[in-house]
Amino acid sequence: MKAIMLSIHPKWAKLIYEGKKTVEWRKTVPHKLGAAFREVFLYETSPVCKVTGYFDLLIPIEIDAVNIRKELDEEYVERGCVPVEDLVKYQGKKNIVYAWVFKHFVKFDQPKTLADFGQKRAPQSWQYVEV
């Protein structure tokens, strides 16, 4: 089965597992998105350095950089746990930013290693994996 491995800071993973964060902001989105890529595994960066769980990606929403302040629904800002000003800084010179909207998050009882997913190194942002 094909899936996505996403690198994420532990503070954001914690908010996901608490059910407070249901939107992840990224500068790119999987182009091969389809039913086969709905499962997104969370690789928590240092100091955790483990795959701690996953969520089901519903849909990525493309937001135009020029109109980012107009287009951003307050609900997405709240669900993404990032203030608009910080999102604009994160976006930088990109023309678009994506809201990865998800549901059904699961935290593993025992974190897994990258090797459990056939990976030798952590993704820079995200990557496709075989599960």
C-alpha cells in the first residue's frame, strides 16, 4: 500500500493527537493524490525521531499567495493553529500554500522507526512510502 510520510515538529504532532490541529500547512502537496495516498504517517523530528502515528488526508486546499489574507477562512486558521502572519512568513515567495485537511488521527502505542517503513532518512517535508 502506498502512503505519505510527513516530517513534523513534536509540538504540532501533540496538537494533532489532542484533536486541536486538523489542518497542516505545507508549501507543496502530493500530485499523485488519490485513495491510495490518504494515509499520512507522522515522523516527529528531534528529539523524538520516530514515526508516532498517522492521519487520513481528506483534501489539500490551495490558497493563492496574493490573496492569502482574504482567502483564509478563520476556521482553517484556527484548525491549523498558525496565525495568518506566521503563515505568510512561512509561505515566503511561493505563489500558493496548501492546507492539508485531515481527520481520523491515530497515535501508535509504540512509536516506529523509519526502518519499519523501509526508509533510511527522514523526509525533508514529506515523501511517498510503501507500507
